[in-house]
Amino acid sequence: MIEHSEIVAKTYFKPPVVGSDEIDEHVEERRLGSRIEMRLREMVDELGSKIRSCEGLLGGMSLAAQMESNYYTRRDAKVSIIIANATKRDGSQMRSISLLGMIFLPGTFLASLFSMSFFNWTPPDGDQIISPWIALYCGLATVITLVTVWSMRKWMDAEEKKAKKQMIEDFNSDSDSIV
């Protein structure tokens, strides 16, 4: 549009030749054209400034969106690590339970098989087939089993509380922020 106003000023509203007797009829049109051209140049400069401002805002918004996306990605990764650690602790507890079984079952089996004579399969006349000590064995086995299970449960509860506390601390220790 600026080029068009320059062409119009040079072709249609051109000034008379210097030294001729013609009256300059288009002085006002040239002055108005000059003002329009000046205003158009100001508008072009203003639009350029607005475009640069919009590009800066778009870049800032893009950066903010990317930062927020990265924040949530890091947070998801942290939660995945916490879940993996909790799963690892569960596996450790299962190994502990298996270890307890491995410790107690063979001993119990061997003790009952070899060293306990609760049954007298060939009693002399008038003797009992079942020993009176079997009640003591059952009572002690029950008490020891209950104490072992109770102790294991207490230990597992304490470990679970520590794990929950650690998970909360790990999750809340996120010092990253979006801004």
C-alpha cells in the first residue's frame, strides 16, 4: 500500500516542471498522500512490534507447556521408582516368610519323625498307645508358632509403616516446581 501511494504521488499528483507557468493544483493531495504514507509506515512498524510481541508470548507459552510436561514426566518417573521400591520390599518380605518356613519345617519334621516317641505301636500289655507327653508337645508347638507368627506380623507392620513414611517423604521431597 505504501508503494501504491508513492506511485500515485509520482504519476497522478506529480508537481509541475520547475520553471513552467503551470499552477500546482495537487499540492494538497501530495501533502495528504505524504501524511497517509507516514501513517502507513507507522502502522507497519506498530504491526511489526505486535508480531514480535506475539511471537515472544507464543515462545513463552510453548516453554511453559514444555516445562510443565517435563515436571509431570519427572513426577511420574519418581512415582514409578517408589512403586518399584515398594514391590522390592514386598518381595523381600516374601523371602523372609519363606526363610521362616525353611527354618522351622525341616526341624519340625525331623523332630517328629526321629526323636519323639508319642506312639508306642507295640505296647506291652496294659500300656497306652499314645504318650501322655503329646499334650505338652501340642501346647508348646502352638505357643511357639503363635509367638513366631505374632513376631513376624509385628515386624512386617513396622516395615510397612516405615515404607509408607519413606514413600510419603520421597513423594513430598519433590523440590521441583513448575515455575
